[in-house]
Amino acid sequence: MALTSNHLTVYVAFNVVFVALLNFAFAAPGSGSSNVLSLLQPYDFLYYSGVRSYFNGEWAKAAELLEKSLVTKESLFRVRRQCQKDCESAGKESLSKLDSERGSLWDLWALDWVQQRAECLRFCLGRSVTPAGQLPVSTDIEYEFGSRNPYNFLQVTYYKLEKLQKAASAAYTYFIANPSHLEMRNNIEKYRRMEGVTEEAFQDREIENEKHWVLYDSALQFEASSDWVKAAEKWKGCVNETLRQTEECRVQCEVASQRLPEDRGLDSVYGVFEKAAALSLSLLSCRQSCVTQIATRPGRISAQEDFLPSQLEHLHIAQFKAGDISGAVQTLRSLLLFYPSDKDSLDNLQLYTETLGGDTESQGTQPAQEFVTYVKSSLQEKKLLYFGMENLDFTFIDPDLWTPEDIVPESLRDAWRIEKEKMNEKMKEGEQQDEVDDSGFFAGGPVRQVGVTITMDDMVLNGTNRVVLDGVMTEKECDRILQLATVAGSLGDGYQGRRSPHTPHETFEGLTVLRAVKLAQEGLVNQSDAKLLYELGERTRTLLHSYFRSPSGLFVSFTHLVCRSAVAGDQEGRLDLSHPVHVDNCLLEPDTKQCWREPPAFTHRDLSAILYLNDNFDGGELFFTNRDAKTVTAQVKPSCGRLVGFSSGPVNPHGVTAVTKGRRCALALWFTKEKLYRDMEREEAEALWAAAGQSVVKKDEERTEGRNARSQAKKERGKGGRGRVIGGKDEL
């Protein structure tokens, strides 16, 4: 049926209700088959039953039910996909009449098509799924499966059943989506050391749903090594897999039963058509959200922006460099569907067509049809959703950066423009005010250790919740820990063995408390030095817990003895940093001055500290900045026994200047208010000492030396050997 621009609003409104009627027609579950036991049961019920068995200690039953819930969920999704495919042509005859000039029957033909398709879907689903299994699951269940929590329960269950290979596999699968879960990380390391657990156990059981990320990472690797033929192949596979998974996600939105709109107690205002429209808009919003879902890595909270267009950008460059000019032209034309006026893309297209010379057929290559369909469908959905925002009080967050401005109604654009101006004004005002630290710490508490003095506080350090304490260690203690680092430090420790993770001009080495204890038990280092390394963590925790007046308990989260050494003959003209500016518990974005509290940042860290061991080197100063990572607010020069403590959040971005000569050693420590994230390695070290009949508690006379550090006469510092050591990913 022909439509004029004057009737666009009526058309959009009708479409909203029309899609809703389609949804209502098959949202109710079918009657199912008489043989209910052979049908798919509700996977949420299976999951809850498995969890109940878990807490009752019925390990075999728990494993069976939890595994069945995972299999049933995947089977349900597969049935939905197949039913959608089988019923795609249902009512096609009625659908073909929708463009007839006899407009008076348009709505009847539309409803006839809806009914036939809905009946087909209801019958198809009823053959395989119980009526209860067709109902929508709760948001709690969606979160449980989205965060892979069933594998968390399975890991313990299989461990109890002594099925270590399966336990390791479940632990690894859970950890992929929860990389900040320290306890699971420790469990995986233990499984690796267990007899009977092979490397095959450490495979992601959900890899089938993450193939596009595997291809993405592989493409980047080939691109980095300039293998453009393989890079183009992988990028093409990644694009196709991303499209496929996006389409599958959209199918699930369409075929799955939708939740009815919330009853706001306004039935007199919101009648059946309004509720139908709300249901329809929810469906369209679900389809749009697939962009975000597919572009979010396991373990990440936020999606990778412009995921599909960025892949096309990589692909056309790889194709061009691999010599596939015709393929590059088609890919670039597909990219221009998203950004039709992008100057760089248009310039590249001109370059490609000139490179083709007289090959007019390749020059005229059109964009791939799947992208034409994708963009067209997405824009139609956005029009309906923005209409709902403007007229039906519907909330929608557009997941795409490429949406044309003219898709958005003028009234919404004006409102957003005003909102943006207000936000900019607030940001300008905020830049002139001191940033508020919501960590719960309040600097200025007492320092009860004798001989320890406050050298720099918030005022001197130009910040919030920052302190420098001197006299925390004696010269003798510094020498002992320096010697321990020289003897036991490992190159690249904490950085997957990379000896220069931040800069090629320095080498990094490290040592953890647990490793020091094990080396001591093997007789390779002094037992007393390993215990001192442990005790320094407790000493620091006590000092900072008091000074920052923490209202709750404070637990050591990680301890790392860290040394970095300047590479001889490779220091001239250095402009880099020993450690770039960062924040310890969030991902700093200097351009926007935002700090995203999500993995891979260690979000559980609340308080950070560096306990310095020496000063006989050049450079290596700690410095604090504003969120722009450029404006330096304070600097701290290392020296033996000097402790720097600060809250781990966005008020304290920090970095380390280049070490241009010598070896800089320090003890990096992080603390958490959550007991769950305490350092399990420290407890394992305590257990090793206890098993050997030793105590980690120092005698009173041994404690005195640390408490009276300032009263000790200064001694010559041992020069020590060349440094080793490096700490955790964001060591200080």
C-alpha cells in the first residue's frame, strides 16, 4: 500500500500496534503434547532444583540437574530457532496482499498473516517444549546464566564427587566470565597442579557462543604480524559470525514469550492498544539490544563500541593489503551504509577504484546484501522506537553510534541538546571543585606505631586520602628484603613472564609471599626473611587501617615484592614512563575523565600502598595526576622505610617515572574491605608454617625493631645485586 510522508506518523503508530498484535498472537504457550515427560522442562526449574540439591549436599543429583539445566536452555534456544525457520513462510499469501491497492482490507490481511504464523509457531513449540518451559524466565535467572553461575556450583559439585577434570573445566568456564574472582583463579592454579587433570580441562565450555571473539583475537594477531591474507580471512569470518550471532539473538527476542508490560495502576489511561504498543516496543528494544550483547566480551560489563563497523574497517584494509581490491571495494561500500558521509572511507573508495583502473565491473561492486538488509531493518526499528519515546513515554537507549540524526524526532533532539548543555555546565563546575572520594576512608587518623611519622598528608600531596609515612622499616629490614628479592625474584613474575611489560628500557621481577615461603621450606632462602615479607603486609595494614579510619575490617588483597632495573646502555632520550598513569580499581579514560569500574580492573581493591626499600637509583618517583593523566598534582621520592598509602579509586590516578639508572625495589600492597577478596595465598602460607610447627606471629622483642625504626642508627645500605621482580598487572 502506497504511503505518503504526510501519513508517516499514522503508519509508524499502526506498525507499533501491529507488531504487538503479532506478539500477543503467539506469546501464550501452546497446549503441548500428552507425553509431557518427553518435552523440554523449564530450565530455570531445573537450575533451582540443582541449587537446592547442592545446598543439601546431594552432589550427584546436583551435578545431574545443573548439567541438565544448561543442556535444556541450549535445546530450547535451538528449538526456537528451528521453529522460526519452519514458520517463516506461514501466511505468505496474505502477506503478499499487503501492498494491494485495496487498502480497506489491509488490516484484515495483516491479521490473517499474523494468525497463521502464530499458530504455526505455537504448534511447533508445543511439540518440543512443555507449556511451563515456554514461559519467560525471571531476570534473576537470566543474570545467573549470563554470569555463568551454574558453572560456579558445578565446580564445587564435581570436586566433591572427585571428578577433577570436570571440576577444572567448570572452574575455567566460570572464570572466563568472572576474571576478577580471585578465589576461582586460585582454584584453577590448584587444579593445574593436581594429578589427573590435563590441559584439555581448561577449555571454555561456552566457546560455541563466543566464536566471534576467537576470530576477532586471531585476526588482530595476524594483522599485527602483517600477514594480511590470513588477517583478511579471519576478519571475514569474524564479520560473518558476528552477523550470524546477532541474527540468532534477534530470533530469540521474536520467538520467545515476552513479559507483559508492568501494570502501573493506570488501566483507565493505558488500554489494550497502549499495552500492546508497550509490548511491541519491548520486542523491538530487545532486538536492538542484541548489538550490545554480541559486542560484550565474557567478563566485561560494557560492550565494544561500533563493533560491526569497526570489523568492516579492519577487513577492507586487510583485503586491500592482501591484494583483494575488489573485495575491499565491496567491504568499504558495506561500511559506507553505516557512515555514508565519512571522509576517510570515501577517500579510500576513490583510492581503491583508481587502483582497479579499467576494471569497471569491480569498480561498480555493490555492498553485500546482508548489510543492506541489516541496516534497513535496524533503521526501521529505530524509527518505531523513537516514535514510542516521543509519543508513548517509552525508554530506549540506542546501542549504535552510526544512527543518522534525522531518524531521531526533532523534539527529542532539542531535549537532548538542552540536557547536554546542562551536563557540560555541570562538568565545568565540577572541574573547579574538589573531587569527592566515596571510598569510605577519611584520612587523618592516629598513627600508633612508635617511630613512624607523617611526612606528607592530603594538603601537601594536593589530593584526597593520600599519605606518606616514614620509619615503617629499619635499614636492616630493607637490606634483608632487598637480598631476598635478589635471590628469589623471578623475571616477568606477575606479567605472564614478560620481563618488560611496560617499557623495553627496563626489566621487571617479582616475588609473592607464598613463593617465598615455599623457597624457604626448600632451604633456598632464609625462613626469617620470608616471614618478614609476610609481616610487613600486616604492619602496613594496621597503619593504614588506623590512619584512614576505615569503618570496616581491612584485608590484604595482594602483596608483591617488585623490582625494576634500568637496561644498561638503553636510556638515552627516554620519554616513556616506568609505569603509565592508571587507577587501581577502575579503567581510566583520560579523554573523557571517566573511570569504568569493571574487569579487567581489580574492582575489589579499596586501598593501595607502596613500601619502598631503597633510593640508590635514578628516577622511579611515584606521581599523582588529575583524571586527565597529564596534570601532575604531587610527587614522592622513594627511600628505605617510606610508605605511601592512598585510596584505590578515581581520585588517585598515579604512575611511575622512568628508572634510568640502577634498580628500584618496593613492596606493592593492596587492601580490600570485602573478606571474599582477601589474599588466599597468605592463608596458604600460614597453613604451610602451621604444618611445619612454626608461628607467623613475631615475638615482642622482634616487633620492637620495626616499631623503633626512626631510633635506629643509620647504616650503610647494601648495594645488592642487579634487580629482579615485577608485580601484579597494575603494580605500583
